[in-house]
Amino acid sequence: KFLPIVERRNWLIHQHYIRKDYDTCKMIIKEQLQETTGMCEYAIYVQALILRLEGKIQQSLELFQSCAILNPGSPDNLKQVARSLHNLGVCYLFLKDYKHAEEQLNIALQLNKHDKTFMMLGKVHLLAGDTDKAIEVYKRAVEFSPENTELLTTLGLLFLQVGGTFLLITAISCLKRAHYLSPFDWKVLYNLGLVHLTMQQYASAFHFLSAAINLNPRMGELYMLLAVALTNLEDVENATRSYEQAVTLDQ
């Protein structure tokens, strides 16, 4: 008789949770945990989900960890622990406690690799002023998720920022891969134009900036950069038009 009652309560917990009736859900969870002396994995799991929704990240994390202890073979439990650690890392980031943010995000990545966690860890290193470490994180991220254009673009821009001919070529390589994967992303085209301007490859810069303008014709900065490329290509007439367009849009 014991098992059917537990299963029935789990079903009720699920029903109230998906209806977002969290108060009733918490009452049934409390009964369930008293009845099972705190050993019902599903009740603990849903309680952890509700605590997360309430913004109680640390308490939620501890409950997900309890689920992982009760059922260590469940990949979902580990994913939820990793997600809670990610959220804690984000909290530390906003508090400018970069050391603890890095620790939580690294543990999260050990449990479950995720693009967003890589992005956040890279951001932590950048805000802490360690560009080299950020580059290493984004390299690992791109290996894990080679088709994520945001990661590729960020890595490309970091190479551009560090400078040096080899890194500029690497930056172009990252951005061109991002462009191949997402040909209608104007930001990637904008960044490619910027890199080619930096390398004084004005015809290529013109090509990418023109394409970016076709996709986003209301951004003054794009016309300004296009004007720089045209000036260096000695097309004064079109450069002047482009400068005028930039000024009009920025007003």
C-alpha cells in the first residue's frame, strides 16, 4: 500500500507544479517528505525547482545535490546542480566577487558543459582583467560547441583586441566561420569589416560593411566605417555620401 500512496502524491505534486499552484504543491511535498522520512527524490526535486523560482539559489542547489546523492545515476540531477552553480556564479559576478564566480562556474562546467556557462566564465576573466584566461575559456568553448556563432565572434574579437598579425588572422578565421554558420548576422559582418579595416584590407572591409548595411541600414556607425574604407580606396565621392548618411542617422 505504501508505494501507490507515494506515487499518487508524486502525481499530485506534478499536477500542481505544472499548474503553477506552488503553495498547494509545497504542502503536498511537505506531507510526502514526512511520510518517506525525506527520501522521496521527486518531492525534493520539485521543491528545489520551486525554491529556484523563488530566487533561493543556495537552498535550491543543496536540494538538487540531495537528489544527486539519492540517485547518482541520473544525468538530470547533475544538470540541475550545474545550472544552480551557474546561477550562483552569475550572482557572484554581479557582486564583483570574481574569485567565487570563477569557482562556481568551473564546478558547473565539470558537471555539465554548457555554452552559457562558458560565456559567463569568459566574462568573469575579462572583468577580472585576465584576457589570456578568457581566450583559453572561449577556445575550450568553441571546441565543445563549434557551431555557436556568439562564442566564435567573441573569441575572434578577443584575438583582435590582443593584436599581432597571427592573432588578427586567427580573428578573421573565427569570424569567417561564424559568418559561414550565420550568413545573415549583421554583427558578424560588422566585426569582419572592422578586422579588415584594422589589417588595412580596405576592399574586403568594404565588402563586409556593405553586406552589414544591407541587413541593418539604420546604424550610423556602419556608414562611418564604410566611409573610412571608401576613403582608403580613394572613392571620395561615395565616401562623402557615406559620411553624410552616418551623420543623418546619428542625429
